[in-house]
Amino acid sequence: MKLKHYQKKMTQLQNPIPITEIPLKQNISLFLKREDLIHPQISGNKYWKLFYNVKNYLEKNTKNPSIITFGGAFSNHISAVSFLGKEQNIKTLGIIRGEELQNNFNENPTLKFASENGMDFHFVSREEYRDKENIQILFQKKVPEALIIEEGGTNNLAVKGIQNMLGNQTKDFHYLCTAVGTGGTIAGISKYCEDNQKVIGFKAVKDDSLEEKIVELSGKQNFTLLEATEKYGKITDENIRFINWFYQEYQIPLDPIYTGKMMMKIFELIENKFFPKNSKILAFHTGGLQGIEGANQMLKKQNRTLINF
């Protein structure tokens, strides 16, 4: 693989990302930065979290490069890494949570897509998956030349990549909002935002160690974590209605795990006067739209309303 070709392709995608205003009747200004548009498959924050990890790795390993990483059945990170591997001729291996998926992973849209991109899988039980550090050590011994990336892509190089989501476009906003999974995105926004800006993260997963992890990665405590939902990992009918309404109203698709829950919560906060008058709010659309097919597959089996775009 030609490293220059890789760098050229990555540079071509660093054009300004559109910021769309979400018209409101209140005396609050709300905007959405469409990071989901940066790449059709390596979408949103995943693009930037992988950027320096892969760039630095390829500068040192141009022969037989490979990536080993972790994720669940509908992981946006697994999907993104698999496509990056295909596009850049890098072997990829996904350590997948849930050994019951081993014999029917082709029924799962995310894993089917990843497999078609050439990703190999190693399925482990949920109990084994909790000890990811031990799995990482095992595979580092097996494939010492491989790049091993943490679940969700969160590490110091990922945080460095997130700074590219900020710039002159984002300096004038009072609040910067993002959904929070493994904490890398909010850590990058926290670390590289303007001193006068307030950062709000909307937790999409239950993890009591998140705040400590974010502070460790960002070196700052200029952020607030709010609950995006009381039902972590669940897709509620209320959220489906909001996502469908939001698309009909603004023609912007949201995913049901991260951005859909974040935007619904932001609307609720605005309605409840959480933000001072004349606040200018910027929310980041971090992608994740690949998961909608799998979500609809589940919703259909449950005879529930589907997400419609």
C-alpha cells in the first residue's frame, strides 16, 4: 500500500463540514455540525478517531499492515474499521462481544457488512469481553506487528483527531454538545475547545468511570455529563417518534443510540429553560447511521414503528 495515497485520500476529506441551523421559536440558536457527511462509511467521529492511529501506524508499518479492534454486534466502530481496511488494503480482525453470534453473524447487518469488507472475527462471551486487556495481550503476542485499537477507538491519538471537528467554524458557540459512548469524542472537544465554551456530553451508555476517563484524556474538567436517556442501549418508541419527526421537519437523519437521544434531550433542555437566553448551541452529528438497518430489523420483529427516512 502507498502511504502517500492514503494521506492524500484522508486530506481530500478534510473540507469544511456543513453546520446546519435547526430553526427554533425560542430565543435560543441551535445548530448541528454534520460530521456524518465526512465519509459515506467511515462516518462522523469514527473518521477522526481513526485518523492519527492509522496514519502513525502506517508510517512505521507499510508491509502487511493489520488492525485488531473490539466491538459489539452493531458497533459503528467495527463497521468503520472494516471499511477502512478494505479501502486501504489493511487486514482487520474484530473481537466481537457475544459468542452466540458466531454461527449467524450474516443475519446481523453490521457484521455482514464488516465481513464483506474482509474483516475476520473472533467471538467471545460477554464475560470474556469484560477482560479486554487480557485479550489484547494475547493477540499482541500472536500478531506483534498489528495495530490494536481499543473499543470505540478511544485513546490519546483518537482525542488528538477529534480536534479536527473544531476550528474557526465552531469558535463562536457558547455550548458544544456531543453524544458520549467511550468518551473519546467529548475528551477531544473538551481538550481543544475555546476557554469560554461549555461542553455538554449526553451519555448513551451506563459507565460510572466515564467522567474520570474523560478528565484523564482531556486534562480538563470543563464539561458536564448528562443522561441522554434512562434506558441505556434501548430504543424507545418515544425516541423513534422524535427521530422520524426530526427527519420530516429538517431532513436530517439521526441514529437511535447516540444522536437521536442527544437531540431529543437537547430539545427537552431548551423547553425547560436549561440554557440562558440568547445561547448559541452547537451539537455534533457523530454519524452512526449504519446501525439503523439493524435497529429496524429488531423493531420489525417486535411489530413496532420503524425509523423512516
